[in-house]
Amino acid sequence: MEPAIRLFLKTIVQTLSMMVLWMLLNAFFGIKLGLMFLDEEITVWHGVYYFGMVVSFYFVMRYIIAKWKLLPPLGRMDEDYYQE
């Protein structure tokens, strides 16, 4: 397989897996533990959950953006650029 395609597909898989992991963790803590729902009284744990969700989303997006910046410019075909 071409090195450029391998790097591109690897980046796609890592991006999707990181987003799915983030969503699964937030769904577990939000739905299973009931922190997402504000039906009853609002507790400190609701605030911790929402704050943690926003902060973790920021770091996940930073990781994804940094990962995609490692890809070469479109049309660049240097063999040494794709060395792992």
C-alpha cells in the first residue's frame, strides 16, 4: 500500500476511535450514572460532569487537530516524508 494512503487511513481510524471513546465515556457517565439529566435538583456532580465533558472535548479536539496537521500537503509525493 502507498505510504501516503496508509498514513491517511491510519489518521482516519485514530480520529474515529478517539471520538467514539470520548462519546462512550460521556454516555456512560451521563446516562448510566444519571449525570446528564437535570430532572431533580442540580448537584455538584452535574457541574463536574458537564465541566469535564467540555474540558475533555477541548483536549480531544486538540489531539485530533495535531494528528491531522502531521499529514503532508495534498499532492506531495516525497518518499522520505512518509517514514514512520
